[in-house]
Amino acid sequence: MAKLHNVTHIATAMPTPAAATARANAKTSAQERLAHALAKLCLTATPQQQAALLRYLSELLRWNQTYNLTAIRDPDQALAHHIFDSLSLVAPINQWLQSYPTEQATIVDVGSGGGLPGVILAIMLPNVQVTCVDAVEKKTMFVRQMAGVLTLQNLAAVHARIETLEPLEGSIVTSRAFASLADFAQLADRHVRDGGVLLAMKGRPPTDEIDALQTLTSWSAHTVQLLFVPELEHQRCLVWMQRKGTQ
């Protein structure tokens, strides 16, 4: 079992107040904002990765005009709420993967929608195979298109309900705004390989959901990790879960 790091808070600066952020965004390009966010998150990205992140956002908003992939249509808001929010997972996941005892780590993104955070993880973690799963065909079609457009050989998309699939053997099975912790654990359990973890992205630490997870499932919350997302004031956290009886 890879060690789950008991980091409880990742932050290098306080989030920028909304009004100040809006004024700053008017004067700052998306490229500059992305570079600043990467620095705040202590992430290194090649020029090709940065270009891929911005191309993905552009394509997401373009497809959204026809396929309704996201409720956020403003490019400035989408950069923070989608790209920066998803990027906040990269360092914690990469830290965990460094101690994972396997030659080929895999991530399964459940309820991925248009590829958040799955596409972002595939861009930033090129040595990790990422599979996005969603029950809406137009969304998985878009993710497949992005795998081709961005030449992401480590990205796949599956159109299905997660409970109907054969086991996907994920090292990390993750979700972002998908379901309660207990429902997520019950639906995704068989897709986590031995020694793997469930990872849910939430807003405020979900105390009631953690209690229900412990009572109703064979999983428990090992760590609640607070996140800092550049330009966002909303609270965000990661709930790391492992099967009961594992260490």
C-alpha cells in the first residue's frame, strides 16, 4: 500500500478577492494567468503543456456552444473554475504516485463530464494512463476528440455508467462533484486495484459524508487535504479514502 501523505493544507498565498481578480483579469492574458497559477501551485509545465491546457479550454468553450458541456461560458471564469481548479489536484496526486509500488500507474476519472479533471491530469502527468468515464455520450466524444487534438496517447474515454463496467484497475479512482462519498465508494469500489485509493474533490470538508462513508461502506477517509486554487475564494479539499484494514 502506497503511503498516503498526511498533508492537510497546500497554499502559497491567500486567494485574490473576486473584485480584484476581475480587474486583474481584464489586464492579464490567459497565458500570464496560467503561468502565475502554475507558480502558485508549485507546478512545472513545459510550453507544450501550457499550450495544451489553453487549447483544451478553447475547445471546451467552442464545443459548449453546441453540446452544453459546462454551465460556465465566460473564458475568464472558466480558466479559474475549470483549469486552475483541476490543476490543484496535480501536486497531491503526483506526490502519492511517487511512492506507488507499480510500474504503470493509472487514474480513472468517474463522472468526468467534458474531461475535468481527467484531461488536465493527462496533460500534466504524461506517464500516467488516464481513463475518463461518463454516462453522457457527447461528453466522452469530446474527451476522445481532445485526446486526438492534443496528441495525448495516455488519455482514453469510456461512455458508460461506472457500475456497468468491468473492473478498470485504477491506482487512483477520482471524482469531482460526482456523488456523496458513500455513493462514490459503492459505485467505484471494484475499479480500484489492490493498494489503490479513492480520491474525491469536494468543497468544504464533508464531515457528514465521511461519517456515512465509514458506516455504510468498506472504505474510510484517511486524509482530508485542504487545497488552494488560484483566483478562487471557494473552499476546496481532497478526501483520500482507502479500504478498511489497509495501511
